[in-house]
Amino acid sequence: MEKIYPGHQKKCKLTETKSETIQFLLGFSKSLHVIAYKNLKFENVLN
Amino acid sequence: MTQKKLSNRNSQTLTKKPNRMALQIEDSVLVRDYISGDEKSLEVLINRHNQRISSFIYSKVLDRDVTEDIFQDTFIKVIKTLKKGRYSEEGKFLPWVMRIAHNLIIDHFRKNKRIPKFEGNDDFNIFSVIGDDKLNAEKQIIKNQIDSDLRQLVEELPNDQKEVLLMRIYKDMSFKEISENTGVSINTALGRMRYALINLRKIIDKHNIVLTN
């Protein structure tokens, strides 16, 4: 697994995702509706 | 004395623990609430694990923008899976999200491997080696003017010379083909071409026309 990662792993630092990204995710979550029909599930993004 | 201290510490931890539990609603409860329609739970979940997941992704990709992208894709997958009811609760929400992020990081590196990206640096910039060989707007305009001027000059030539010149230069025919097409010998065609060029130069000199780009 580590073969495909870049070698300099010591550069770790604490980061946080921007609030815009979180807002987008929350918006996406609100707009996404899953409709179940028999065995199928349909994603529906209401925007 | 030591025993007293110990019992004190024990009582502290005992009193603290329920408080912390009360403040921190467990992930499994939040996930259940979210699945049943409480959008606020997702916000709590994202904010709670934001730093750990972002830092994990960043430690692998070392790029802020890519981190944002993978973080976003991770939670889009999480949201879809939860909403479709495919998530089985085993009390391992964070490890599950980390696994999704991990897989997306692998996808990111695989994609980059398949489509290698070359970025120039200070020592070597690819654009100093390859460039756009098309003329710029100004040179294109000048070239168009020269082409149209030249066409007018060619129109001034006698018909037989003009015919040979057009065939040779614009239609890219050989003198053999020209002689076959016009019904004259190769030498005559060559001579006409020679006179056509001489005459063009004469006209250009006479009118002081500058035909350079």
C-alpha cells in the first residue's frame, strides 16, 4: 500500500476543511433524496 | 494519604465520565438520527471528525485543494450510503469514513499515474521548449495584407506567365505537369516562370512595394 504514497510522510500537519466545503456537503445532503422502487433505489438531487 | 489521593482520583474520574458522555452524543446515535431525517446530526458528525479526516487525507496527498476534493467526495459517498440505508451500524463510523477516504486517496494516485501531469518549475519550463508556432494577431494581419497585395501584382502579369506562376506556386504542380496542362514544352514553361518572376520584381521595384513580414 505504501508504495503508491509519496515518500515524505513526516510533513503531516493538522488541517481542517473549509467551511464552504462543509456547507456544500450539508446542502447536498438536504437536496439528496433516495426513492426506493421495488429492489431499485434512485438518487434524486432536488436543486 | 496515598489511599486518600487514589480514592479522590477515582471519584473524579467517575464523576467526569458521565458528563463527557452526556456532552458527546455517540456517533452511532447521530448516524441513526441522520438516517431518520435529522440533518443537524450530519453537521455534528462532519465537524467532529473534520480535523482527523482532513489531516489524514492531507498527510497522504500533501495538497490543500486535493484534500478538499477528497474530503468532499468522501462525505458525498457517506451521505449517499447512509441515505440508501446501506450502512450497517457496528459502532465504527469513523473507521468506515477513513476507509472511504483511504480508497479515494488510492483512486487519486492511480488516476494521476494513468494521466501523468507535468508541471514546470523554475529550472525548467516546458513552454520554453515547445510553443505555439501560429502567428500572433498582428503578424497574421500583415501576412494577409502581403498575400492580397501579391495576388493583385500577379493579376498584372501577362496571361501566359500568370498561368504558369499560379500552377507552380499556388497549385504546387511540377513543370512537367504544367507543360502537359498548358500544351507547351517544359523549357517554355520554365522560361515563362522566369519572366513572371522578373516582371513581378520589376513591378515591386517600380512602385517601391515592401513585401516582408
